[in-house]
Amino acid sequence: MPSVIRLGELAEALGCRLEGEPDLPIHSLASLAEAGPNDLSFVTDARFAPQAAATRAAALLVGLEFPAVGRQPRLHWLRTARPDLAMAQAVALLRPPWRPAPGIHPTASIHPTAVLGRDCHVGAFVAIGEGCRLGAGAVLHPHAVLYPNVIAGERLLAHAHVVIREGTRLGDDVILQPGVVLGGDGFGFIRRSEGGYAKIPQVGTVAVGDGVEIQANSCVDRASLDVTRIGHGVKVDNLVQIAHNCQLGDGVLLCSQVGLAGSTRIEAGAVLAGQVGVAGHCTIGAGAVITAQSGTHGDLEAGKMYSGSPAFDHAQWLRATAAFQRLPEMQRELRQLRASKPEHP
């Protein structure tokens, strides 16, 4: 995409309805407060109409019903039913992320049996082990390490200090932010009769679907025997632990500091907010939402919202927490009732 794009071209690329001059040049995208006369800005909530009226932006990306606030010179509009999604697409077009040119740094170590697709970039001090296969357009930033027999689809993006252990399989368009570890040993130990622990060899692997992004310093452990599986389109935030044998369905969302114990099953579309903990061998139903800092030691039904530790129905949890705040007052009332109750002979 060119560094300057006409507003009409941008509207067509985003699938938006244009209200304004199609030949207006747009240089970049910025917030309402920072946008200049050659920038596109965006509003996803009608509450920000006053800020929209005051912006210096040339054009605004808004919802279909957003009010046409007045300003001179007049604003131009790109209208869509999903301004949030269109905004993300506009960022990718107007401020595309940096991507290094294809090539192999002279300090990289690539085993002779490894196979790289076309247009790959292999950065400084990258190590690629025996039998690895990378699809076209892979980018491995400095100090990424691929153990033997890693197989990845097209356009893998592995940032600095990513480690992918032996036998891991990755689909297309996988993004691994700095410090991600895939396929580390699961936490498997058995207490010895005489004391101490014996390690259970972790000989399974990890399979990651298409379009998965795993963010900084998160870990996915290899299965004890079979496969730890991450479904298509899963998004994992920073500092998340996914233990051995876990199974994540398509479109699961795990926010920061979530911890999944071994053999947890998270079905498609479930959302676990920050610091949620799930005990081992539990199933979280499809589309369930677990709010921040909740924990569960059992299965949760699909399509419901849960809170608390142990987690239970969110609406009931709200009532319970409201009652909890009144416990001192309720205790005083109970004492008064007991004190006023006449004693039976």
C-alpha cells in the first residue's frame, strides 16, 4: 500500500461508505487528539462526539449511526457497521508493521537437513535444528531457537528468544512474541517412597493451529505422551501457562497470567480473563466467560459467565459479593435479634 492513499481508495479497501471527497489524500492514522489535517482518525463510541467535533483529522472512521458533528473545514466520513474492526484494518494499511527483508544472517546456524521456504528471514544467532521445515515467508528474529523436527506453515513470525522444542507443529500465520516457549517439558513428577520425586519423561508434542498468536513469555508444555493442542485462531496474552495435555478449541482467548493445569479442555470461543486459574482435568464449555482472578476445580457449562473462586454463576456471584460487604452490619443485626429474643423457661 502506498504511503499516501486517497480517501476513496481507503474506503473501498475497508468496505466503508464514504461521505466526502474521494480524492482527499490520507497520510496516516492517529488518535482524535493527535490527528492532523492529513490523518484518518476513528471513533467507536458516540460518547466521544464532542472530541470528534474538535479533532483536526481530515476524516473519521465511525459507525453507521454516528452523528455528523459539524466543523469547518468539514470532516469527511468513512461509515461501517464495525468501526473497531475497520480501524484495525486501517492501521495495517496506513501504518504497517516493520518486516525485515528476506535473507539469512551470517551468524545463524541452520542444520543441512532443514528446509526453508521462499522469502524467509533468519536473524542473527538463530538456531534451526535437524529436520526442521519452514513454510514461505517465515521471519525468525535474533536468538530464536528451533529444536529438531519443528514443522511450521507459511508466514511464521517468531520474535527474539522464542524457543520451539522438538517435534512441535505449527500452522500458517502463527505469531510468537518475545520469550515464548513451545514444547517445554510438562510438570510431571511422581513422589518416591524414600522421598523426593522421579521425573515422568514428557515425550509428546505440541500442535498449534492457523492464525494463533501467543504473546510475550507465555509457555505451552508438550504432552506427556500425545499432543497438547492449540486450535485455530487462539489468542494467548503475556505470561500464560498452558500445561501438558491441554486442549484448546478454536477461537479461545486467554488473557494475561491465566494458568491451565494439565489436561484442561477449553472448548471453542471461551474467554478466560486475567489471572484465571483452572485445575487439571477440567472442561470449560464453548463460549463460556470466566472473569478476572476466578478459579475453578470443576467443569463449567458452555455459554455462561462465571466469577469467583471456586467459580460459579456471575449474576449469583454479584449478589454474593454485595451481601459479603454487608456481613458486619448483618452480624450486628443478628446479635441484636438474639439479644432481644425472650428466653424460654
